[in-house]
Amino acid sequence: MTYRTLSVAMAALLLAGCGQGAGDSVAMRVIGSLTGQGGGARPGAAVPVETPGFTAQLIADNPQDFMIANVPTLGLNQPARLIRRNGSEETWQTQGGATLAFDQGVLVATRGLIDDLMVISSAGVPEALRARSGSVARTVESIDSLDRLSSETVTCTFTEDGAETVNLGLREVTLTKITEHCASSKLVFENAYWLDGSGAILQSRQFISAGVGYLQSNRL
């Protein structure tokens, strides 16, 4: 079996397994089925229907343009693809249609997740992550049940937690984990970022809203 075939097969099983569990369990099933370990494919298993823009071939050929987006409270666990880049800002769209906006890997807004993050400031956050320490004031804007825009400023502190081996779904890497603790008198949340040696965020857990909770994402 060629590396190309293996990559496409892994991407196909990743697509099939995204709604079933975390990326590491999907990867284990991929490797097991292709090497003859773990019993192979399940008899009678459903063949996934490929959504345009999310084919296994496309993901295998362009892994840098895809991530896995997981919002546990909504039962959302899907691939997301890069649809727009403007300087340091990127917009990604999930297989189900929701959009996620990032600034250098830092989540700044969501749309289509019911109780969305309208916007959160990111100024100073990438620098604090690269420094692996520091304190930043961030402004969180959200819409309440009466469609009123509210704004809250939180103070966020960054601490390094050390190196961790992380399975991103199609590969396993050793990354540095940074925790961001944010708090005000009305709002408290804690984000986590896993960075590679260049400072790029390859995996993260970032706050969306009190109603939705957190987005867990990892780059393929």
C-alpha cells in the first residue's frame, strides 16, 4: 500500500468517525484496519456520504486546509475547511455550515452555533502565547436572549504547562501546552492551546459562550 493510498484511507475513516469520538480513537481504527490489526472494517458498516469540499481525497491532498471542530455540548464533531484568509485572520467552515474565525489561531468569533461568540478581542494574545506567559485584557461581546449586545472585559493570564504528545487525527506530535485563565466579576473561563516549535497553534480548547461552552479544534 502506497503512502498516498494510506493518507486517503485515513482521511476517509477520519470523516466517517468524526461524529463518533475523538481524533485519537479514529486514528487507531484507521491504522488497525489498514495493517490488519484490530479486526479491520466492521461488517455492514455504513459508507459515509461525502459532502462537497470535504472528500477524503481533498483532505488527504490538502491537510493544511482542514481542522477538526468539536463542540461537545452541541454534539458537533466535524471537519472544517479554510474558506477565507485576510492577513493573520482566517475563516473556517464546518461540514455542517457553521463558521469559525481565528486570528493567528486564536478564536475571535463564531456564527451558526446558536449562542455564538459575537467577537472577542485578540490583541496581545498571540504574543503572550509565544512568550508562554503574561497578562492581557480581552473584551468579550455577546448577544443576550433579548438580542441586546453586551460587553465584558476579562483579565487573562497565561502559564506554560509543559510538553504533551498529542494525536491530531492524522499524525501524532509533541507540543507545548499553554493555559489561559480569564476572569471578571461576571465571567470566568479557561482556554488551552498546544503550540509547535514555531509558535503555531495546532490544537486548542477555546471559549465560545456560556450557553455553548467550548470549541475544541485541531489542525490536521
